[in-house]
Amino acid sequence: MNINLGERFTVEVRLISESSRWCWEIWDTVCGEVVESCWVRDWIAYDSREAALRAGEFRLSLKYPSLPARGIQRARGVE
């Protein structure tokens, strides 16, 4: 079992190269997968990195509990 002492879910922002705008993604740090994205789900993008981060953190606070990743088994093949 791998141990991760960070939070289970985290927000990352990235630049959408085709539009020069920003989007947020919520990652499951245990599985190593994106569980939600404003761009994929709703085609929403933001003019600045800061605006995307604020929106992603707000979504994270509403939908995903603050769970420690410690003690949760990773999916097979995910490091």
C-alpha cells in the first residue's frame, strides 16, 4: 500500500493553448486521475490563472470533502 500524506483531492489549473484561456481540473491524488474539469464538463474557461484557481477551489469546497489520502490504497498500476 502506498501512503500519501497530502489531501485526497486537489485543484490544478492549466492553459488551454487553443484559446489562451485557463481551466481548472480536480484531481484524485490517490488514483492519479482527473475527476472533474470545467472545460470538459461545461466548456468554461477563464481569462486568468487566478480566476480559474478561485473557481476550481470553490467547486472543490462544495463537492469534494477534505479527506486525507493517507491509508487509501492506490489503484493497481498507479504510482
